[in-house]
Amino acid sequence: MKKDVEYQIIVGCNDPFLKSEYVKDHELSDIIVDFFARYNIDFSLLKINGGYLYNDGSFVLENGICVAIIGSTDEKILKLAKTFKMFMCQENVLVIKNKVDTKII
């Protein structure tokens, strides 16, 4: 097993001003898949549902996307997350970093 780092970037589909879907999750999936394919970056993508507490105190349920990437760097992932945040007009984007054991079989 190889020691590696997994990053997860979680992006919601809701517009922070309207507090409703800005883009459908399947449209966001297509955009993200196209992006990673263009740059030849290994990734996994999961459609997710969750709750989000806005900075103004309102809480909503929303669809979103979790992108998992193994073997990148903090700098590249944070840049990517900021790009998703800006592109999707998000109040916040969540980045998770996990140490994992990997093995390609």
C-alpha cells in the first residue's frame, strides 16, 4: 500500500442570494467532468445532498457535488476550490484532506 493524500471538494448547487438551485446537479457534474478531462486529472465524482447554514443564519437543503482527487497538492486543490467557488457563485466551498493508503490492482 502507498501512503497518499485524498482531497474532497464539496460544491453546492444553490445560489447564495436566491437560496435555490443555481444549476442542476447533473449540469454541474457535466461541467466538472469536462474540466477534469480537459486537464487529464484523475478524479471521482459523487452527487450528494446536504444541508447548509448560510452566513446570514438561514438553513437550506441542497444538492451538490463531491469531487475526490488523490495525489495532488494543497496549493493546486485550494486554487481549484476557489475556482469552483467563483464559477458556481458559492458563499463557501468545503475542502477535506485525508491521509489514505492506496493500491492500484
